[in-house]
Amino acid sequence: MSKRKMLMVDHIPVPIGDERNLLEVIRKANIELPTFCYHSEMSIYGACRLCLVEIEGRGLQPACSTLPEEGLVISTNTQQIRAMRRMILELMLANHQGDCPTCVKGGDCQLQQLAHRMGVAKIRFSRVKERLRIDASSPAIIHDPNKCILCGDCVRTCNEIQGVGAIDFAYSGSEFAVAPCFGKNMAQGECVACGQCSLVCPTGALYARPSINEVWAALHDPAKTVVAQIDPAVRIALGEDFNLAAGTIATGQIVSALRRMGFDFVYDTAFAADLMTIELGEEFLERLEKGERLPIITSCCPAWVTFAEQHYPEYLDNLSTCRSPHQMLGALVKNKVTPAKGVKPEDIVVVSIMPCIAKKGEVLRPEFSTGYGRDVDYVLTTLGLSLMIKEAGLNFNQLGQDSFDMPFGFITGAGVIHGNSGGVTEAVARYVSEKVSEKRSDYYVYSNMRNGAELREIKVTLGKNKLNLAVASGLGSVKKLIKKMKKGQAHYDFIEVKACPGGCINGGGQPPGKEKNIKAKRSAGLYDNDKMLQLHKSRENPYIADLYERFLEKPGSQIARKLLHTHYQSKKRVYFDMNNLARQESKQAKLELSICFGTSCLVKGAQGIYSGINQYLNENKSLDKVQINTTFCYEKCSRGPVIRIGEEVIEACTLEIALEEIGRQLK
Amino acid sequence: MNQVSIEDRKNTYEKNSKKIIKRVIICAGTGCVANGALGVYKEFLKEIKKSGQQVVVSLEAEAEGYLVSQSGCQRFCQKGPLVTIFPERIVYCLVKNEDVAEIVEKSLVSNDVVNRLLYKKPGYGTACRTIDDIPFYNRQYRLLLEQCGYIDPEDINEYIACGGYEAAQKACTKLTDLEICRLIQDSGLRGRGGAGFPTGEKWNIARIQFAGRKYIICNGDEGDPGAFIDRSIMEGNPHSVIEGMIIAAKAVGADYGIIYVRKVYSLAVKRTRKAVLDAAEAGILGKNIFGSNINFTIIVVEGAGAFVCGEETALIATIEGKRGMPQPKPPFPVQEGLFGKPTVINNAETLSFIPVIFKIGAEAFRNIGTVSSSGTISFGLTGHVANTGLIEVPFGTTLRHIVNEIAGGVVADDGTVCGINFKAVQIGGPSGGCLTQEHLDLPIDYDSLKEVGAMVGSGGLVVLNKSTCMVEIAQFFMRFARKESCGKCVVCREGTIQMLALLTDIVEGRANLKTLDLLEELANIVQVGSLCGLGKTAPNPVLSTLRYFRDEYIEHVVNKRCPAGKCAALQIGA
């Protein structure tokens, strides 16, 4: 047996395994090296300088970007290193807005904790930077640059893991900042509100827009009937905020806490997940039979829906029309299936408690107002609920176990596992396999789908059909999957998409996990919950059968389509009918013409073409026959100038080509 | 392809130049162009014709008459536009359009000089007739810049006629990659970009990397205020850079090169572009160079002008289309550089030394300079001295030689030369340090400067007289560092902000002795803790002034007095 390679950390020999850097080796030696910018899933950034260690013969080196080598002698705790860590924290704190008691991250802030841990007693530097404006434009995420320590974790999460790129670094030196593109705000940019940035943010610079005050106000309003619904992923993560191990199922305490805070009815979103499983399963079977709009792509994740609308409008037809489960439940509660006799729908306030930040934006979509105001009034994140429980002074761990209200409180395991990436696929597989074979099967036959990978391909046999299913979580993985599909390298029949890596259990509204392998632990919690439940298949849920019988008729019925389904629209930024910069209104216009005035087209001569056309029309006295619009970038910069004349799109256009085409079309 | 060999080009050029009577070289470096050199050039063409003589502007064909050409920087920028007449080697300073007719009449048609346009030694008033009489020139050692102020940078044939591309031809056809690396290692050449890493060693590391593609990058993003060596070389002798790159390419096995030039160096951009095109047309770049199996293509990339983009990893990031921010090293660019491939980055000055080493031999090169730093080094000489411009001296030269002999002595604020007025030398640009009287006899090289807290850096050399406030100098350079910090790492970004704030407190009278301790502690931490070279060297002006001019700082904070009388807030009655 070959001798293991070793290095010395603070006089202790430590074996070198497959760690990719010194920092991981040092952590293995049970030394919690401080760092802000190192995350094992992301590229090495090396900017916070807190993990500097002394290597004999090499001086101070950042542990995160140094390769472990045999024989290195490392010190992690010297006078110089300690002085440096304190100084770095002092520098960060000097311009940090230190309103810790009122900060959303107060008590849970890594900057606060590290400053405390490193014994920073005084900040000897003065505040130099000016206060910056807080960006509260997004309905879901608030960005407070005054709290930002510029570790770049959010930027790399958004770019590397999610592939969204809604935020990046801007400016330099003392003006260095994290910002959306072109000086826009979060609402105008590419952000899909997955909230993964807020999960990695060590301070309170990025956080979910709070709804706590609105919810308290509703609870304290005697005229309102306040209904809560809890997402599956909340029950296995909330406990972490009350010192329970990750993955601990705390459903009973949560229901109890909600009742004691004054919620009138407490429902389970997993019930709606069961309902969605059936609606989605039926939709899938129908498309399979007709052979159209395949692959069917799940639509329960609002961040994914926004992403698809912005980037993949060509796949919007493939999206399932099912609403996300909490919207199904909200619509049911507000339309006729009122919780109790005598409660008027207009007095009902539905509060969804979700692991998700994107749902805060989703509730504002006009499609989700079917009867009385919004189908779901407020979305609380898991963290938001935790804060409310703490504010109410409830001793969470001592609370008894309460159960949900009926009828929307009875669930099967299929509904619960929706919180995991792959859970929807498994639930739907359990449903459609029995539906097609008309035979009962064991619920766990599809558990081989569970391997935790963010991109999975699964082959199943359904009757005579051999089907390709795919599961993708993390928008970066989704992009890869779609790229593969577009290149024709893969064909799928069913795709489950969750914007957050690992699914809702790792949603942007969850507590930032402190334990190792947090995703696996939470995921196991949900699968355990499935095991513990009596029923595991959505079609066996008796309350759902009853709901169809009494109210919804059958999956996909007219009423089901109204309350349980939705539609999408393309939000691709660049379209020929959008982004008009200027319009010359002309009532008798026979012909419409758009010229791209993006930077690239402009330098390639768009301006000249524009004035040439105007002059030509003027000379021919036909100015009123043509309506000329100038537009923003069509994103065809390499082939500009781009002009649309009527329905004809001309690339690399010249004045001559444009005039010829105008002449032809005006004839 | 029908290529003319470099021997043929050389012969043709020599044949064509035989009937040239005299040659007028107008400096067309940026400084002289700004002072009207291009007008002077046109005036010469006009006036020579007017006097009934033949003007020759190109040696493409055999011609008889006076050759009028432009050159790169002739280095005595303070006295520009400069005009040199060959073969007499007469130098005319501050030439204006209206002077041209007289020069043509006296120096070309007859063999006289225009006395009033000659350089006069300050103090003495003696006129210096030829270039060899001027102390600014004759006290220098011209190795690298020899051709720079002479040849026409836009004429590849002239470069070839002066022995250009012979080294590249030899490298491509006669030497192995290992031999080239050994040669450069033996010469002791160290990178002139600032850090002074041995060039041959860098090449050798790149040479042994296994990769399908390797890159050579010429770093011409010189961003230090007061440094203009790389610019002058790219403007004045761009082919020498290309030749150095070809040799590097052969040595490491690269087939693709990039010259990265700061966009605002418009003349350098224009001339390197032309040089690359001309070399490609001559078959010196492209496929099977000199009939060997070496393929090498060069493109010119313009840098947007951020100081940090002179840092190699940041520079690479911008070529890749990313934000110009440094990356942690390792991996070093020679291991994983541009697009993840092994990449050699040398600055323009280093690369143009390569053909020189081939020409004079490694040993001769090593014999110039000191043991640890061989060859010559160029400085951009500015500040309170009589002569300013671009200078070249062997390593080991003392500051006293530079200040008193080449620069012609320290001047007071009113411009009079006065030896006792010397206070300090700020060397190495914003990342360098300040040296004092006691360092005047220190032989300058990479290591001696580092030891005293300064650095060769990018070769800025500012001489300061007694009326300079050293705290203000530190503040000036810190303002630059704060602005140019990319912002990525905390220590550099926040450290430069706070160092500037503390320095401002000192010059504005809000500081005490504790401020000095805090400033020093912070400066030391920024020096060891920063991610890249910019941050690591940003505190140098502070640390070196604290080290050598601490009394001045103490005077500021204790007695609230500025010894130089410069800090407005500390003046009596303020």
C-alpha cells in the first residue's frame, strides 16, 4: 500500500485526499478557516483574503487557491494572520451599513459572526462611501448595496450555477458594485427571482421582500378569514432555524404554531400537489396519445416559467398548463370551496408558506386572479414564517403536533415528494403507470429516479411506449438540457424543471443551510415523510376523488381549466413589435417599418438609412403612407443594420435595398 | 507564394540608399507629434523641393537626393520636435515650421549648422553640434533604443536592412526550442514589466507544457503615469517586438500571438498594426516562416485603458471578453492562460530585447549590467530636472549619474539648476517607492531597489526637488491606486480607499501620531494581503515615504506644519 500524502497544518499531519485546494484540507483538520467568497460548487474567486495562511517558505497564501502539496508546512494562526483578519473585517465594516439590530440578517449575518469571532473590538477607519439607493423594484428580491461586502457569491451563483446572469460586477475601485446590467434595476433585468443569490449572500444585501407585516395585519383583522397553506419543502427545513437537524419533519409543530398565531384554517399544499399530479398526468397522457406538444415540461416552478418566457418562448407550448400547486389551492379556496359556511370569498386571505421567493412575484400575475382579488394574497418564505414564530414568542420545539384542516389537509406521499427535484416525475410516474396498465404497482418502483444529480435522464416503459424522462434542477442545468435538445442530441417525452438546484428543498426562501450535505438531508427528509404516510399515490387520495366528484367533474374539465390551469406569454426582450424607441404615427400608413437603432446597427449606418428613407418618402410625397419606428437592439448585431419592412426582415441592409423593398411593398 | 528573402530585401535597400546625399529624420514620437512634428516633416518636403533638390521619401526604388523620413521617439521629448541630420548627426531642438527653410539651406544644401536650434548646455550655454555632444545622449547606454529614433518604424525594409529578422530566421531555421530557451536563460534577461521574472525560465515552463495550442502575448498596456517605454518601442520599432514574439513562439511552440496595446496609444496601435500586416505580407508571419515548419499569426488587440489590465490574468480576461479582473494564481498563465491554454506574456520592452540578445550574444548581454540584472533598463525621466525624456542605462547605474549627468541636475521651481535642491526620486511609477539622498550612489537593479522599498516597475522615474511635500506625493499616487483598483479583493479596494482617507487627514491637519501607526499597519497588510500585483505594490509610495521621510509626516501630524509649505490647510494663517 502506498503511503498517503501528508501535509502539516498547525503542527498536525493531515492526509491529502482529493481536495481541490488547501482550504478543504485545512477544514478536514477541523479548523474552520474564515472565508466569504469560497463555495465548493463555484469557481474560485480569491477576493475576501480571509483564508490567507502562512506556508513555510512561501509566505502568506490564500488557502482557497493553493493546491495541496505533499510536505507543505502550514500555519493558520499567527500574529500576522490574526492581525490581518481583523484588519480585513475592519475594512469591510468601515463602509458597511451597520444597522445590525434592524437588519433582516441580524443575528444570522456571517460578517457579524466573523467580526465577533475574530475579536474585532473597534473600527479604526471612517466611513468613506456614500449611501446608495436600495433597489426594491422587484416584487421578490430586495438589493441593498450598502450591506454588500462584494464577495461576489451572488454573481457567481447567478452566472455559474443558474446561468441567468441577472447581476454582475460594475464599475471599479471604490465604486465597485454588484448590479443588474446597464444601470437597470432588478425588476427590469433578467432576474427570474429564484433567490439563490440571497441564499449565498453572507450579509443582508440580497433578501426576499418581506410580507410579514401584511400577514400580521390580516391575522389581526377580525373581518378576515386567514387561510395558510404549507409547501412540502417547508416542513423539513423550518426546524433548522430552531436548532433541529436538517431534514427533521416538523409538520405538526408548524400547523400548531400557525393556529396559535391566529390562522383560521391551515391547509397542505401537498394536497394541491396531488391534484396537480393528476392534472399533469392526464395532460401528459393526452399529449402522448395525440403525439403533440412533447416533451411536456412541468410548470410548477415560477422562476422556471419566467425563465422560459424570457429565453425559450419557442417552448412555451410544451409547458404544462397546470398552475403551481399553491395557486391551484388558492383558486379553489377563493372560488366556491370556501373553508366554512358563511365565510365570504372576498373576506378570505390566502397565505402561502413557501421555500420559494419567485412565488412572491408569481402571485402578482394577472392570470392568477380568478374571482376575488388575487388567488393567493401573500407568500411567506420559510424564513419569513420562522421570524413570525419567533416574534410571537412561540417555543417551537415544545409545541404539540397539530393536524391540518380538511378537506385540503389530507395528502399522499406523492404530493410530499414534489419538494424534491425528481419528485414530480416520480409522482406522475406512479399515477400514469397505474392509469395505463390499470394494475396496482408498488409505489417505490420508481425510486431509482432518485440520485440527487441535477441533470438526470430516466427511461421508463409505459404500456407499449418506451419513454424518455428528464429531470433538471438549477437553471444552468436546464440550459444544458435544452441545448442538447435543440442540437437534436436528445429526445424527451417529459421534463421536470426546478429552478433551484436540488428542487424546492433548496429554494431561495429556505434557511441558509449550515450543515454539510444539506440538500441530501432535506431530500431524505421528504422521502422519509413519503414512507411514513399511509398513501403514496395521488389517485388514492380520497379527498381528491371527492373534490372531482362534487366540484371539478374530471381532470381537464372546464372548471378545472379555469381554476387549475394557466397560460404563458413570451417575454423575450427582443422582438420586432417591442422596444420601440420612437414612432412616427401615421393614420393612413399602409406599411410599417422598423429600424434598429442599437449601438451596433447605428455605427453600421442605420442613421443614414433612416434619414435616407425619410428623404425619399418626403420627395415622393408618400411620408404618410409609411409608419417608421426606430427600435432598440434586435440582438442581430453581427448582421446589422437590421430593418423590418412590412413582414420582411432585412439584415445587412443598405439604403438602396431598403428603398427597393419599400417601393415594392408600396405598389 | 513568391516571397522575397530577407537577404534580398536587405541588399535592395542598401543598393537603393547608396545615392542618398543626406538624411533628415524627424522624430514622430507622440511627444514630438503633439508639438507639430508632422507639420515640420511636410515643410521639409516642400522646402527641399523649393531649393531645387530631389526629395526621397522611400527607398523602394533607387533614387538620388535627400531622404526625409520619420522615426519613433528620439527620447529627448522635452526638446521636441527633434530633427536629426545624417551623416553629420546634427540634432536640432524645438524645430518649428518656419525654421525648416533655414535648416535646408544651411545643413542640407551647404554644410553649415543653424546655431540657434542646437541644444545648449544649461548654465554654460555651449551649443552641442551633434548628438554625441549632448550629455543627455552621451551619458546613456544605447542598446535597445539604438534603432528607435533612427529607423522609419513604418518601413519593414529598413528594419531588415539594419539586421532585423535575422535573429528570427536563425531561431526558426537553425535552433531548437530548448536552445533558444537556454540562450535567453543564459543572457539573464528578466521581464521588464515590473516583477523581473527571468524570461528564459518563463519560456521554458511554457515550452514543457503539453497543449494543443499555446499563445504569446505582448503586453503593451503600459498604464503607469510617467512611463512610456513600451509605447515608444511600439511606436518607434514595432518590428523588434514582432521579432521577439516569433522567437518566443518558436521557443515555446506557440502558433498564435496577440499584441495587446492600450487604445489611447493610437500611434502605437497604428504602427504595430501596419508592422504586423507588412510582416505577414513579407512572409515573416503566417505559415512556414522562413521556410521552416513554424506557423505564427499575430493579431493586435486594443486594451480599453484600465491600469489593472496590465496585470497578466486581468489582461487575459479582457481578451476573452470578460471583465478585467485578476484571477488568483496558480494556475499561472504559462500553465493555464488565454482560453485555458499555456500563455507566455512578456511586455513589449522585454520582447524587443530578444533580437538584441541574438545579435550581441548572451554573454555580451550578461556582461552589461549587474550580476542579478543583466542588460540595460529604460526609464521615463521626468520631474524637477533640466532634461526630461526617455533614457536607457545599464543596470548598476547610480541615481546620481542619472540625475546629475543625464538629467542635467535638479532644478528649483523657477527652473534654475541647483544641485542642493535634490530631495527624492520616485521610481517605478505609482507602484514604486521614493528614494532619498542616501540612495544616490546605490547601483540600480531589480534587487537593490526592492531592498530599499522601491521597484523598477514599469520604469517611471520622477525627480523631486526640495519644495515637494512627500505626504502629498504619497497621496497623489494613492489617489491613482484607489481609482485604478479593480475592486475585486477587499484588501486592495478598501485598503486604498482608507489609505487615501488617512493621507488626506494628514495633509488637512486632522491626524495624530496614531494615524501614522494605523496607516503603516494598513499599508503593510495591503502589501502582503492583496490578490494581485497592483494591490501588493499600491502601498509602496506610502511605505517608502514613511520609511525615509517619517520626520516630515511627524511634522504634519504633531506640529501641524508642512515642511515644504505645500499643504494648504497647514499653512500659517490657514
